[in-house]
Amino acid sequence: MNSAVEHIATDQPPDEAKARDLDYGWQSGNQIELLENGEAYFPRVFDAMRAAQREILLETFILFEDKVGHELQGILIEAAQRGVKVVVSLDGFGCGELSAAFLKTLADAGVMVQMFDPASKTLGIRTNWFRRLHRKIVVVDAEVAFIGGINFSADHLGDFGPEAKQDYSVQVTGPAVADLHHFALAQSGRQVRTRRGWRRRQQRPSPWATDSGEGLVRLIYRDNLQHRDDIEEAYIYALSKAKKRAVIANAYFFPGYRLLREIRNAARRGVQVQLIMQGQPDVLLAKLAARMLYDYLLKDGVVIHEYCQRPLHGKVALVDDDWSTVGSSNLDPLSLALNLEANVLIRDRAFNQQLYDSLATLSKNHCQVIPAKDKPWLWLWRLTVGFLVFHVMRHFPALTGWLPAHKPRLKPFESQAHD
């Protein structure tokens, strides 16, 4: 009898080979709600799971055995015991500290658990650092979906303390849920059925919808096959269309030159461009890397804020009055060149304004403005160093991925071995 816990060892789960050429187009008539931090996200997701009647699909980079993780565990067990099909996909690095007992409890209740690219520690250190399953997606009964940057861990709640993360997700209902459901099924290796409201796209749709109606949503994702640059290209295309304003709030900001140039060009033609970066980082290197790029952007009028209240973990952006994106992808080499990521693009004025108001409150009350410097040699030096560091960071993980420590492998979970 096969265990309910499986391990996925390749860059994509098995059915991705069948679905990797699919492009998800714009879907109209959706309802989108911004969920800020764990205080808004966890109750909404948990309520949807408690009400599930047929199916729960969950992907997350991090799941901890804390109060959030244990509450999630209980909800999933209860759902599985009442006959709901529950499929949970976890990353082998982000969830590498989960105990066998925690996983066994889920498996024994009938939850199908999958671990993406697991690896044993070497000298007490996890070495499977790169090409991670970094997506955060939940789909319940193919009727409601959640996607964003929030993991299932207590550090997304304010009562965690000074290290609590500032982050965003969205709840989606409407026709776009069919795309999210289809995608989550394909990634989890489950059987994919063509559903009403979903169709195969033979041509890749534009990151900018032809109509500017309300409730338009499009799923985009990044893999290591045919969709390597989709998220980065969506940012570049949207910025090239910007006429009035652009706001990017991103935890780990170290994009390539093409995206940097598009940010700068938007500011040069009079667009009000604002970046919100980490001022109190959970990874110091990320802050230092981002600051290498500041002078290049500041000299052309980009306004840069550093959020200093607590670590920023968000991955959101908006352009003009109706284009927005929310998802798991940072704008750094790991997310743009290696990890498995997913975002939604949104054309909706009400949502755009809601996100803008949230970010404006953040920048006004909890950020410091980075002043522009007047020494050309200084920004030129930093840009040169930044360019070199960027290419080292962008290509070093790919080279490291060839080392034996990262070779993907199948490792079936044997529940009885941990009894």
C-alpha cells in the first residue's frame, strides 16, 4: 500500500510535462480582495477550508509547527476525515524542519502530502537551497482561491513581535479560479480534467489586457522550462505602458538590467515611480544588494522608501489606476531565474485603489525616504559593482545547482519507519 506522503524530485511535478505549454489568459467577472498579513489571510483561508466539501489543494514554501501550522494541521485532518480530498505540496527546503510525526499525523488521516525536492542535512546544514517551490496557492472546491506571498507560519502575525512580516495575498472568486484550480492540479501531479471556464491557450496572452474592464484576472507563473521569464516580462511590459504612477513593494529587490531600465525610463517620462524596499531586513544581504541599485534609480526621479517597522515580505505592484500584481515572486535572481513562482495579474480599479491606499499608508507612516546623491562617480561605481554582483548572484545558484548536494532524488516517505 502506497504511503499518502510522496516526494517530488524534479523541477516540476510529473504532470507539468503535459501542462507546461499552457498559457492562462485573462478572465473577466472576478471578485478580488486584498488580504494584508496573517490577521486577514489565515481566518479567511481557514474558514474556506472548514467549509470545503470536495477538495483542498495547497502549495506553500514554508509550514512551521507553530500555532498557525498546528491549526492548519487540525483543519486539514478534519476535512480529510469527512471525505474531502486534501492535497498538500510542501517545499523540501522551506519545510525541511517539519517532524516526521507532524507529517505522519497528516498522512494517517488521509491527507496526501508531497515534498518537493527533499534532502537530508549535510553536517547539520540544509544544502538544497536553490530551485525551490516558492509558490503559495490554496484552492478550495474549485470555487475560491488564494494566492500571494504569505506562508503558513506565525511570523506573519503581528503578535510574533518585531520580526513579524508585512505581507499580502488575494482571495479570488469567479472564472479565474478555474485556471488556478487547473494549475494547482497539474503541479500536484493529480489528474487534470478540462473544466468549464478553462481552455487551452495556443498563443501567449499579453500581460496587459486589451480591455480595461473590472474584475480581470490572469494567472502567470515561472518554471524552469517554457515559462522562465513570464513574471519578469509582465513587470517590464506593464511599466512600459505606465502613464501616471507605478508602485512596487518587494522584499528582495535585485532585478536584471532590463527591468531596472524600464523602471528608470518610466520615471524619466514623468511617471511617479515609487519603490518600497526592506529597511529592517530578515536577510541583511538582500538590503545591501538592493542599495547598490539605489543611485542608478534615484538620479532619474524614482522615489525609494525603506519600510522600517518590521521585515517586508510582500511581492506586489501596481501601475496607473487599474493594473496590479500580487504573488510569490520577488524581483531577485532566485525568484526570476530559479524558483517556481506564481502571481496573478489584475485589471480592476477598485482593487488597484485598495492596494495603493495600503501601500501609501505604509510609506507615509512607517518608511524612510532615501535621499538622492549628487556625486555621479559614486552612483556609477555602485552601479558597476551592482552589475557585477547581480550576475554573480544570478548565475551562481544555477552553477551551484549542478553540485551533487542538489541532485534531485525520489525518496518515498515510509510512515512505518517513523513509528
